[in-house]
Amino acid sequence: MAGSRHGGDPSGRDVAVAATEEALTAVFREETGRLTASLVRVLGDFAVAEEVVADALLVAWQRWPVEGIPANPAGWLWTVARHRAVDLVRRDSRHAGKLALLAAATPQQAAHADEDDRLRLLFTCCHPALSHEAQVALTLRTVCGLSAAQIAGAFLVSETAIVQRLTRARRKLATAGIPHQVPDADHLAERLDAVLAVIYLLFNEGYLTSTGDSAQRRDLTEDAEWLAALLARLMPTEPEVLGLLALIRLHRARADARFDVAGRLVLLADQDRGRWNRAAIAAAAGLVVRASRLRRPGRYQLQAAIVACHAEAETWEATDWPQILLLYDALYARLPTPVVGLHRAIALAQVAGPPGRGAGRARRPACPLAGYHLFHATRAQLLRQLGRPAQARLADERALGLTGNPAERALLEQRLA
């Protein structure tokens, strides 16, 4: 063990180191996006802002375990990043005009401007000059602080592809001189789809992580809710904004029942519904109704309505599956993706029962979800209902090989055992 090379109690030291690292990670997660947003506002340069933030985090990682986490971590990081930015700007005559802005900037100003800065940065990253994929990737990296590996997991592409996509996006923003601001009302709509997609992907990554040792990241789900609420205040009559905010809040209202005391995932049918936040569910369902009255249905409203059907059911048996199936029909008509089709098939199985025993034996075309673990896990459940345990086991083994989330892996391993 690492602790055995030092005097004192090795286990005690290991616990202290682990606690310090956990605290550092929590601070970094919370502050990275805010600090980057503030520096982009001052510098107008994504690459420089990300570089100085990374440098500040590295200095903190080296010094805080020895000196202790400062009383004001955000202010400490801002000061270090600002000094590093000044050094970089002095070496580059193109940015000489930024020195006065950096000299005048204070940690207090950065904290107070946080909300406006992150909203400006969000819309800057979603400028229509960038491709939709680049908009989403750049925002997840810069505003939300996700790693290239996490973004790659969300897009189901390689990490190298994401790094290249980010580099091209930063270069295009810099060469085009795109302003760092929230667009006026006439131009909000052209960026809204990308902004909503970013918030949705951010929430999904926090709800069930694709990388790392944690099954979920509540800081990311909190950030997603915060950004959605901020957007709802900016666009209070946009139904898809209300729908996404409702969707996030409905999921978060059930968060306490999603894992057992050992950190294992608890499926919806087995959750203790007494632990759900009924007041939050009612308030979020009210947002769904408010959005529906605007009579412009969309993907986020429909997803929120589906989750509301689950959340409002007193028991699993009382779930209104016919209504959920109708909602999935409407969603699939607007968003005919394989994943939506999979979830619709699950609802259909609840209404009409699993496919007949002869289903699936004929030769089938290649499945577009062959690399999606939830497809194989769902297929395993249906195969068990059909009395085909050997095939179900193979499907669970396939699902296990495709997920890195520790809670999902534990659930699948428990099934296989």
C-alpha cells in the first residue's frame, strides 16, 4: 500500500488523502465552468481561457493537499488563473488591450457575473456558424467542464474525434470574431435547439455517468437544472424550455430512491415510492401542463409527460401504460431514433405483452443499437418473460460488456449470478 512507506497510521493517512482528493474534485467540478466563462468574457478567447483554468487547477492540485483547501476556493482559483492570463497576454501583442480588463477584474466581480457569463458562453458555443455536433461538444467541454472522454461517450464516437471537433470549433469562433453575448430575441430561436440539446446531454451524463467510478454525478444534474431554469426565465413562453426543465425536475424528484444503501441501481418497478419528492413531482407536472397549453408539442415536452405518468403512479402496477404508449407514438413520430423506438417497444410490451415465442428467430438485419447496452439488457428481460433463460443470459453478458457505469454493472452482474 502507498501508506506503508510513511510513518504513522497508513490507513488513516490513506483516508485523509482520499478525503482531500474527493474535496478537490468537488471544488474543481463546481468552479471549472464558472471560471472559464468569466475568463472567456474578459479575454474573448476560448483556448487561452481553458489553458489558464487548467493551469490554475494544476497549481491547486499540487498545493492544496499540502496547504489545505482555502476558505474561498473560487477566489483563490480566480487569482491564480488571472495572474497566468496576464502572463500569457503580455507575451502576445494581439491581446494587449485585455490587460486593463484583467487588472480591473476581481474574484467578487467574477462571482457576481457568474450567471450572465455562463449564459453568454452557452449561447456563444451554440452559434449557428458551428455545426450542431460542434456546438454541443464545445458547450459540454467549456461551459459544463465535461472531459473529452465523457463527451465521446455521449456522442458514441472516439475521444480523438471529439478533440478534433473541439479544436476546429474554437478556431472557427476565433477567426470569425463571433461576439460573446446572448443574442437578441430575433436570433434566440436559431440557437435554441443546440442549447436544449447541451443541457439534456449534461443531465444524462449526471443521471448515469458514462465514465469514472461514480454511478451518478449530482453536480451535473444540478448544473443542468440550473441552466434550464435560467433559460426558462429568459424564454418563459417557449414550451420546449419548460418541457426540458420539467423533465429534469421530475427525474431529480425521484433521485433518492434510485440507488440502495450499497450504491446498487434500483429499477423503477422496485423503487420505494415513499422516498419520492411528491411536492417536486406535482410542481414539475404543472410545468408540463403549462407547456402543453402553448400548443407547440416537442420532444422534451413529450418525454416530460412520459416521466410524469411514471412519477404520478402510486404503484408500478398502477402505471398508465396505454397513455405512455400513446406518448411514445407521438415522440417517435417527431424523433424516430432507434433509442426512442426501443423505449416505445418496452411500453408496447407492457400493454400487449412480450413478442410471441417465434419472434426474432428469422434472420434479421443488423441492429442499429447493437452497441447500446440498454438494448441488450431490455432484450434479456423480454427473453426471460418468454422462458428463454440461456438467450437472456447471453444478452445480459453483452450488456455488461458495453457499460462502464458501476451501478449498472453491479445490477447486471447480480442478474448473471
